[in-house]
Amino acid sequence: MDYAGWNSALAEHFFAIREAATPVYLSVDDALLADLLTSRTKVPVALPAAAGDFQAAIRSVVFGRDPFEGIASRARQWRRNGAVGTPPFIALLASTVLAAARMNRPGSTAVGRFSYYGPLRELLGLHEGSGMPDGYDVIVPTLWGHLNWWLTEHEGGRRGLPSAIPHPTQVNIGWSLSQAVLVGADRVQVGLFLSAIGAQPGDSVPETELLARFQEWVRLNRPSPRIQRALASAELRPILASILQQELTHFDGLPRDAAGLPCVPLSLTTDAGGFPYGIAARIPSHLRLESLNLNDEVIRVPSGTEWLPLASRDQKLTLGSALELVADAVTLTLPARNLYVLQANDLVGKWTSVNTAEIGVPHRVLVKNSIATQAEAVMLACGSEAVRRPRRVQVPSGWTLFSGYTPTRSVRVSGVVGPLAPLHQQLARLSGGLRIDGGRQTFLLGYAPDLVLPAPPDSHPPTVTVNGTLLPPVSSAGTDTITIPLADLVRTAGEHQIEVGNRKLTFTLVERYRESVALPLLALAPRSDKLATIPSKIQNTASPSVRAPWLPPGHLSGSCFGSYQRDPLPSMSLLRLGGSIYALGEKRLAAQLVPEAPAWITTMDHVPHAIDMEPLLDALPFQALWLLQVTSSRNARVRRAPVVQPGTHGAPSGSWRVLSQGDWRRLTSGKVAITAGATAQDWTDYTAGT
């Protein structure tokens, strides 16, 4: 392949149009060159042959006393002509990254432990002289600037965001080193790390702290050897820290692969902690997935699903090993582990693995035998006294299962057993409260979450502001965490902002009365017909004149509020939204009703709800006798309209439109199902005018 062919192949591979505007790395090594050449020629190509072909192509345009001027001239002309087509310098920049990837490789004859210009000159064929080639310090950084401009300004991020950055201690070669530290596959690992520490969009964490947290996470998760080498290199560690900071800046809450596609985390599932094991995907509320295509099997994702159990394939699921499943627009990822912390999950009906243990919650712990004694010591240090090893549960050879682990406090612990300590590695976060299912940090008014933050090593608590008001310093009182109950500080509906040092957290409180919204008969899980009810301790807080608050079933666990029981049928005035709704009155009067959900619920994802119709019925110019709901061209149903006391409901939540008598005939002449206490004769008498 000639230079133009390599330039085009590299551009198509790295800078294809992608789903999200996320950083993209021009990470080139010998294995990638072989893959690209094989895909172009349709013939398997060995690594040395691909490297030789690429090297010949680069040497055809980089030569002479001013080796980079030819490409620099093409770049200037390309930009003057409006940056039409593929940038002509991508293959050259890729060669500078390849030289960085070849540093310190086994068998290298380059002088010095951290030599860059030696591999670069060998690749470019610039054998005369040593050190930095002529023009490199001016032209190559300029070309990186052209690439960054093309991605951000010309393409608007649709082909990815630039990730090449200079570095204070590596002024000229820092651009290329920033691309060689991590390859595209490593980017998923960085996203999993950010998810594990509880990072949120907009977070700001100092580079030194971020790097220290990442090094601790690497000890647990065994990522690629490339990441481990970067952490062990004094020269590459500062560049890795800059990359982590850059990834945090663009983090949207989901790990992403090299193509910018989201990676959905998988959890290990088990009935009691032993065989058989399965997997379940936790679907983020803001990721709108309708289906997954796994091994040519289409799995439907029901609307509002938070946890999706997947059929386990024993030949692919090996305890302790990483698992990656490709499913069209997403990748499902289960990291390699030597320790799994399991929690009971009502939505899945099994125990599922979690990132860290939680205070006051029972856990089961599955751990490699080699660290079982260390794990047991940590569990005892975290205040759990009932830890035992169940004998009737079959676990894989080489593994130990613990049950009865309920931590009461957190301790400082690092390494593989770190996740046994609550809040291990976590940034300041929101915990508890009554969260609205499907909402992004949306909670019920009166039941705001707590702010939980790890106590700093120097025992000086960070500055905390709530809606701009600075809180007095809070002591950790000898513990490893600080908990601030926000319900005592925030008592109004709406959005609230918390700042802990550089970290910003936002949550929303919403009204809790059924006059606004209700959720009747929403099932908890497909495997159970149990339905959530409102806990009595919350009902008792409301006056008798106020209806029961709306509560999300997915967040009322039996361990907190007792057993589930069937919710009573909703009021006749509560209708599920769906289809078209009409009010029918005497003398063939009809009106179409257009109810509206409260503003706060429209911002939430996949939340089924019902609307109180009485305010709309009160606003009609006639008395409604029947409510008719058309759900499709062939299906309609009616029920008696509730008796409405005039003038007691205030402004209606929605609008209505009076229909003609012809519309009334059309609505009443079709096949209509009679529901909720009425009889077919009642409906016949009404349509006959008797």
C-alpha cells in the first residue's frame, strides 16, 4: 500500500463518524498495521511484513535535508482549500506514535532506557545524524494542532474529540507519547475505573489524586500490561495522569470503547453464592436500548428496565476472568476479579456483584482462596460479626464463599480486598433517600439523600456548600467517612447543587402527592406478582386530608420497610396515560381530554404514570358521565366518570377540546369494552338517550 492508501486506512479506522463526541486516540502499533493491511488486501499479513510496508510508504514522503516539509506543504494547502477530504498527515503522525510504541521494546538497540528519536529515525530511514530530526520540533506539533482543529472545529466532534496533548517535561514528543500510552481497548478500562469511583459528568479531581486512585484500582482489576507499564514508568506516569484527567472531563457516566460506543457493565449473578452462575446487565436510565443482539439472538429490553438478566453460557463464563459481549451498538463488560462482593437484588431475584460493600446491607463474598484469610480480617475490621463459610453451597475449586457480611463501618484498606470496605475509593457521593425510579438523581420531597464523603487523610474536612451556602466544618469523629443528612438542609422542590471541593453534585426533589401523579399497580419484577405499597411510616406523616405520596416500587426494599403487599386499586379518577381520552356527557356532548404530566416527570426516562382526571373534568363546560379511552383503531373502553365537586380542584393539569355530535356518534357506535362497575345495559341506555 502506498502512502495515500495507509493515510486513508488509518483515517477510516480512527476517525469514523461515531455516536458520541468522545476522545479518540491515534494509537498505532505493529499489530494494528497488520490488521489494517489484511483488511485491505483480504490476505493474512504477518506483523513484520505489514510494518515493512508501512515503513516504505512513510519513507516515500519523509526524506532529505528537510524531511517533514513535503507533508507540511500538503497540510497547508489542504487547510487553505477548506480542509476537504482526509487530512494528508495522519499516516505521518501515526508513524511518530508507532516510534513511541516501540520504545523500550525487547531487543531494542536504541541508546538509553527512554529513547524516542532512535526508533523514530530507524522507522523514517533517517540514518544520518542522531537525536531530533530537523524540523520535527516545529512541523510535527503543528500537524497535531491541525488534527485537533479538524476534529473540533471542522468536524464538530462527530469523528471524535482530540486527545493528543503536549506535556511540560516532554515538550516536543509529548504529543505522540500521549497517543502511545493507551490503545483504544485501554479506554474501556479507564471508563470502568471512573464508574467504579462514582465519577459523574462535570467532576473535577486533581491529577495526582486521580492517578493514585487509578493505581489502586489497577491492583484490583488486572487491566492490560500496557497500563501497568505506564504506571511503572516515571516518564509516562505524568502523561497517563493527563490522559485520566482528559477522560474525566469528557466522561458522560458510561465507559466507551475505541469507537465511542457505550460499554454496559455486567454483574455476576447467583442464587446463593455458588453454582450455577449467570450474568445481568445494568442498563443506565439515560441509555435508550430497545434490544440487544447477542450471537444472532435478539433480546428485547423492556421500557424502563434497570436490570436485564442474560442467559449464561457456561463455556464463556469463567469465574475470575474478564467477559466481553458485543451486542450491536453496545459492549457488555464484566471485569476480571479475584473477589466478588454480592448483594441481594430484588429486581433480578438473585445475588448480584457490586463495586463495593454498603454499610448496613447483608452481603455474600466470593474470594480466591489465596486471599480468603485477608478478606475475613477486613470484614471483621468493618464491624461484621456474623461472617461464616456456608458448607452446603457449591463453589468453584480455588474459591471461598462467605455469608453474613454486614459492615457497620468503613476502614482504610487497599489492594484486592479493598471493595469489602464501604466507600472504597469512592468520591463524595449521594447515598440513600427515596429515589424516583428512572430519574437522574431525583428524590421524593422530604426524603433527600445523604451526602457521604471519605474523611481526608489529614483529618481536615473539605469545604462543602449546599446551594451556595458554606456549611460549618464537620468532623469525621475518628471514622473513615463523613455523612451529612441533606434532608435537614434542603426542604424545597426543585434542583439543588452540592459542592465538595472541586466536585459538584446535583439532585432534584419533586412533590410527593397523588394530586400530581400516581403510579398504580406497577409490578416490581417479571418473576414475581408482588407489588409495592407505601410504607406506613410515610403514610403517617401526612395529614388525613392529603392523599398518599407517590413512591417508586423499585426502591422500597423489604429489608427497610417489611414485606411487599398488593396495592389497592387506584381511584376511578386515575387513568393511565395512553391512547386518547374522551369525556362524554348528556345530549351527546363530548370533549377530548389532553392531560399533562407534571413538569418534573417529563424529564425522567421510561417512567409509567397515571394522571388525576378530576381537575380536567371540573373545568369542562358540561358534566361528564362517562370516560372513554381509545387505545387503538379497534380497542376502546369506557367507565363511569367520577362525581366531581365543582370549584375544588384549581387549575387543570392539561387541556380539553369540545367535539361535534358526529364525533360523539363515531366514539359510541364502535365496539367498546365496559369496565369498572358499569354494565352493558347502562352503556346501551346512555347511547340510546334514555
